[in-house]
Amino acid sequence: MTSSAGTPARSANWNLPNAITVVRILMAPLVFWLLLADAGADGPMRWWGAVIFIVAISTDWVDGWLARSRGLVTDLGKILDPIADKLLTSGALVCLSILGELWWWVTIVIVVREVGITVWRLVELRRGNVVPASSGGKLKTLAQSVAISLALLPLWTIVGDWIYWLNWATMAVALVLTLWSGLLYVRDAVRLARAPRDAS
């Protein structure tokens, strides 16, 4: 009886939104390889890497909409979805820094924040607390997605060097939102840590 009662909960995790999230995770290594394979040359591989990144990161909206509209929101999805986003965005930032197109300090600040929040989520999960992406985190992810997409696309070969100014501006916005949303998570972490003491 116990095992049969647990089966629906386990099988509920294997749904379309979560499958899309897993595909997004699997697409990340392909994006990184395409970006680095020809040392960042502005050729077909760079374009394909950028396009696949945009398609992959765009599926975040798709699986989120499917999960909410069809009642398929699961704890597994709440954990995998932000991990997939962080893997794609952090990996792309590292690639840009390796190619010399983004300051390493920007990449380090963002990646440290992303890894830190992910580790905290996993710790809270072991304690029985599922921490979904906050509204600030979702806005941060959107800003990062736009900034990284513009940085990956070699649009300077089409419109000229002025596009670098737009790339820097959008990356600056993404950096600020990354730090701001990180502070919000720190605030939530403090509240969760104090909750048992307050309850007692």
C-alpha cells in the first residue's frame, strides 16, 4: 500500500514541462562547444551556438506556462528549472570570458551568485523546504537572457561596432538585477533560518 501510494507522486514528476527542462540542460554542452570550437570566430558555428542558446533559454517560458496552465507544477520542476537556467547562462558567460569578450570579474560575480543560490536551494530541499524562483529571480533571468543573447550573436558583423554599447548596457542591467535578486534570496534565507526560533 505504501509503495502504490507513492507511485503517483513519483510518476507526476515525469511530465512534459519537466522533460523540456531536461532537454534544456542537455542542450547546454552543445551551446558551449559551438561557441568555443572555432575560438569565437564570427562564422556559422558562432551563429548556431547563439541561436541554440536563444532557443534553449526561451523554453524556460514554455515549460513554465505548460506547468501552470495544465496543473503540472512539481517540486522536481521547481528545482530543475532554475538549475537549467543557471547552467545555460553561467556557462555562456564563462565562454564569453574565455573568448575575451566579457570581463572575468563580471562572470565571477554572476556565477558565484548563481552557484550560491543553487546550493542554498539544495540545502533547503534536504530540510523539506522547496524554494521556487522568485519574481526578482525571474526578472534577473530575463535580463541575463537578453544580455547574453546579444553578446553571443555576432551582430557587429551586420550593424557595426555600435552594437557593443548596447551589449554593455544590457549586461550592466543584468549584473545589477543579479546582485539585487541575490540580496532578496539572502533575506529569505535569514527568514527561514529564524523561522524555527520564532515558532518556538
